Amino acid sequence: MSRRCELTGKGPMTGNNVSHAKNRTRRRFLPNLNDVTLQSETLGRGVKLRISAAALRSVDHRGGLDAFLAKAKDEELSANALKVKKEIAKAQASA
């Protein structure tokens, strides 16, 4: 399981631990990932995703999973999220 947000593509970053004596050692900053089930109004079911806490706030801000995926760039989305986006678009087109 990769440490990458399925909606925003946010992944680990690198930096330094800096001690009081200014000794530097390399470290990784991992994204705050959570396993969540988001409800899709168009599909009428929940979708399990592993997303960052910041992405969860963005989904709420944009008005739900359907609205978020409609504006999201395909390059940032995981294969699972891209599949859900296409299902939602197909359902909205037929409705």
C-alpha cells in the first residue's frame, strides 16, 4: 500500500531532523492518510478511499465527492479514484 493520497496525489516529502547542536539527519514527512468511506450522491453508494486529512477537508469544502472529482485533474487521481470519477460522469450523463 503506497503512502499517497488517492485524490490529491500528496506523498512523502524529505527533509532534515535538526538537533540543538545543528546536526542534520535525513527524515521523511509522511502525509496524514486516513481510510474513509465517502458517499457518492450520484451513484447512491459509498466509496472506500485512502486520502489525506487535507483532501477530506477539500471534499467537504467543494460540496461532496461528486463535485470534488468533477473538478479534479486526472493525473492527480489514483486508478481507483479515476474509475469512480468515470462511473459518476457516466451516471450523470445518462440521468
